[in-house]
Amino acid sequence: MLTKRIIACLDVHAGRVVKGVQFIDLVDAGDPATQAERHAREGADEIVMLDITATHEGRQTLLDTVRRTAKELFIPFCVGGGIKSARDAEEAFTAGADKVSINSAALANPALISAIGASFGAQAVVVAIDARRDPAAKDPIRDAQVFVHGGRKPVGRRVVEWAREAEDRGAGEILLTAMDCDGTRAGFDCELTAAVSESVSIPVIASGGAGTVAHFAQVFARGKADAALAASIFHFGISTSRSLKQQLEKSGVAVRLPC
């Protein structure tokens, strides 16, 4: 049985980790390097760091922050935000990233997925999708829409169709954030996650809504996710990856327990 991964997410703004609800009302959550080291020590399988205002501000990822953070890590490290070209990706890898996450740039130029994959391997390319259900649609889940700019601007693409195209173009993973759930701690969108998981053969990382151990168990079972990402519950001491994994194992979920 394949183990499920627990991923700690660092949303970074102006060089600091922040967390809010649906990317607004941001609260400071500490230094990225310090937080990353702590999450790794406490049992996270991977760290994802997202420079959440890089695209909006039209700038590149904060490479100094990437370098400082990478020095503290011995687990896979994914970096996103401001990656607009294969050259940007190369600079992130040189700074210490193991993977890059691309979102708006991939939608604007889908060939970017193939370009990065051709140079660095599909395993290094994560396509992030910010998704919202379409309540007016006949099938709100299958017709869920892709958004950019922190989940505020629709791009006219269906989530499931875009996930399939991303895989076809060489993405190694999909990072699916259910924007309606983000930061609420009310649970992942299991139905939307399952729709995407069933439509692709590459791993799907569920994001948005983590609040309890039960939420993780649900998204692994009902949502068919390969990994689950969380921020608030780790940053603010609600749980640690080690504690979460121990409880998941007791409930029958296969995880890699930390030493």
C-alpha cells in the first residue's frame, strides 16, 4: 500500500510566513526558514513554500528566502509564486528547491509545463490549481472553475479539464486548492478532490480546509488524494505532522512515521 504524504505549506508575503482565510486577512506566522525546519523536524514529508504575492506584484520568487529555507531542510522542498519561465524554475532549483509549483504562468502559457519538465523532469513540475465550485452549474463539481489572483479571478477553464491537460503536458503532480474551503479548518472538499484524482494518473495533493485528523482521513479515503497539505494547524500549534501521522495510522491510513 502506498503511503500518504503530509505536506506543510508556507504561504510567504514580504519574506514572512502568513496565513489567512481564502488568501485575505493575513496573520503573521513566523520566519520561513525557522518554520520549515520545525515542520520537517516534526515529521512533515515535504515542505511547499508559496510566494503568494509574487505574481500579483509582477516579480520573481524571493530567492534569498528560498536559499535560507532550503539550507534547513532534508526533505523535498517545493517553491511556487513568480515562476514564469524555465529560467525562473532553474534559478529556484539552483537556490535549493526540489520542485517548482506553477499556476497563473501555466494557464497563460501551458507549454511552460513541458519546458520545465523537459529540462528538469516531470517529478519537478507541480501544477497548482485554485478551484471553486460553480453553484449555478448543472454539475457544480465537474464544472468547477479555475481561478487566479488568490481565487478571485476566473479564467474560464474547468478544473478537471485543466488537470487533464496539465498531466498531458508533463506535470508530475497536481496541487489542488479548494478556495471555498481555504483557511476555514472545516474540512477538505473531498468531492472535488476525488473528481480530479479520478481524472488523472499523477498524484493529487489536496489543499484547503484542513482542521482535524478526520479531515485528512476523509480526503485520503473519499477524496482519493495522494497527499494532503495544511498550514494553519501546523503554524499555530494545533497539531504537528508527527501527531497527525500517529493518529492517522491508528485509523488505518498508511503514512511514513517519523523516527
